Amino acid sequence: MPLTGDASDRSGLLRAAPLLTAVRQLAARDIYGLVWIGADLVVESTYGPLVGFVSIGEPVTASIYALTGMEEAISDLRESDGAALELPDITLVMPTGRRPRATLSISWSADDNAYVLLVARTETRSELESELTAQMRARLMAEAELAAKTREVERINRELERANADLESYAAIISHDLQSPMRVLRYTLDDLERELPDGSGSECGPVIAKLRDLSRRMTGMLSGLLEYASVIRKSEIIENVDTAALVQAIASSIDTPRPIAIAIEGEWPVVETVAAPLDLVLRNLIDNAVKHHDRDNGRVVVAATREDGALLLTVSDDGPGIAAEHHDVAFLPFRKLQPDHVSPGEGMGLALVRRTVESAGGQIALTSPIAADRGTSLTVRWPTRPAGRFR
């Protein structure tokens, strides 16, 4: 394809012709460059960064010293159709200090009425080998570093798994083994109360009652700890669960000594999930909302909505609420924000719920209104295909 017209036309053709895409890429990568030289050996135009140091409007020899003294040989090319003058392995001295080696090939183009100088960069075998060796070394070092980090992460994960398993086992053993002496303590208190004479029994009665209450509370804490430690040790099967029937059964089984209304709203579909953990989460959230209510009349709303790959469950109440600064504390084991006569229990409910939700690959969030208002809302994002350790 002949290049015709002025300098801008020639470079424009190289930029626009679809067939020369590869040529443009090679030029952009500093592989080759083109220089158009008039019959008077003055540079008319250039193409490519490799020949960016060649000055347009000046004799080509002013920029490419290797052509100095070869003016006559270059002029003779006009008399020999298709002839070319080639200078191999020439060092180019560039203003930036770079000294790339290149092969120069110059020929006459009658269509362009100009000499065309092709400057093709060359590299010796040793240079290529050095570059290849450097790249291979860098890649091997990167792969070795990645492998080392991967092994370290795997080691840490194994240690964490062992530590978690040890903690779970330890908590389960402690909570289980302490149940027996606590029962013995209660039986001893019963025996002591029966053996005391009537006269002294009236004086010791309050002490025995207090000890029995402390024993009952410790037993409840141990039971909660055992259940908390065993949550993610359970082997559950994914099945079709009718969430509407599940929440109705839970709501009807909740003990409400006070007239606390439980309303069920929203969309409760049949989903593929693990039934027992979902039952545990809903039951604890509803039960907490009821038993922690501080008024004779109250309302608890249990709602559900679908989301991509999950079910959003919200349990809201109009109880006393939880201050924002206590939101994180509320999810810790054995944390109670109200006295026993207002909020019975051992403070394991929300801790157990969060552990169960996160084990299933879900999330739980707690929100409360401003201090002047009342109520608490807990929202659970429960995956319909649990991705955690229940899978």
C-alpha cells in the first residue's frame, strides 16, 4: 500500500488503516520506527517513538550519525528500483541517554517521492536471555512468596480451628460436668431444710432460699453455656421449611403471662434451609421481646420479606428499648441490661442467636429509636441456602 501526500497524510494513514493495527502496536512498543526523507536528504516526517529523536526539517545525518558520509550511496538508490541500503546493528544515541541497537534499512519510494528509512530495534542473544532470566526469576520469587503466604494462612486457619474446637469442647465439658455438683447442692439444701428444727428453720429459711436461688441461676447459666458451645457442632440437614407454619407454632407456644400481643406480618414462604437453627433464632427473639417487656400491655411484631437468596426476619417490640451504646454488649454471653425482676433469664439469648445466625452464613442487626421513644428491632438476614458450617 503506497504512502502518498504530505507528512501528516502519511502518519494519518498509519493511524487509520485497519490492516496496519499490528504495525501501529509494534511502533508503539518501540520495536520499529519510520522516517520519510526528501530527495535533498532532509527529514519530512517520522512515525513511532523509536525515531522520536529525529528532527523534522533537518538533514537526516544531523540526527542519525551512522548515515554521515553515505549521502552518495543513498542518492544512488533512486536509480535502482527496489534496492535498499542496510546498516545492521547500529547504536542509536538518543537525547534521553538511551542507546538502543537497531538495524537501518533505507530505500527509495517513487510513489512517495521520498526515501523511506526503517529503523528496526535489535537485541543480542545475551540481552534477550538476560531479560528472560530476569522475568523468570521475578516470577519464581513471586510464586514462592505467594506459596509461603498461602501456607502461613493455612497454618493459622488450622490453629484457629483447633483453638475453636478446644474452646467449644472445654466449654461443653465444664458446663456439663458442673451440672452434677449443682444438683447435689440443691438436694443438700433440701435435706438441710428438712433437718432443721422448726425454731432455727425460720431464721435459716431466707439463707437457704437465697442459696437455692443462686444454685438455680448457676444451673441456668451452665445450660445456656452448653447450648451456646454446641450450636455449630450440630449436624443439620437442609430441607423445605414452611416458615409460616414454623412462626405460627413458635408464637402459639410462647408463654405470655401478661397480655403481650404477638402479630405475624409479611411474606412467610417455603424455603430450603435448616429447620432447627431457624426455629432457635425465631423462638429466642420472640421470647426475649416478650419476657423483657416492662409493661402489662405490649405488642411484638414478627415480619418477614424475601430478598435475593435470603429471608429478612424482623422482630420488633414496644418495650423499653436498648440504648445505642449497649447494642454491642447485648450480643455478648451473660450480659443483662436490666435487673432480674424486670428481665428474667441468664443473658444468653442474643449471644446464642448471633452465634447461630453467623454459623448459617447470615447477619443480625439491632436498632433502637432515640432515647425519648421506646422499642427495639432485631433484623436477621437468614440465607435460604445456608453457607456456613450448617451446610
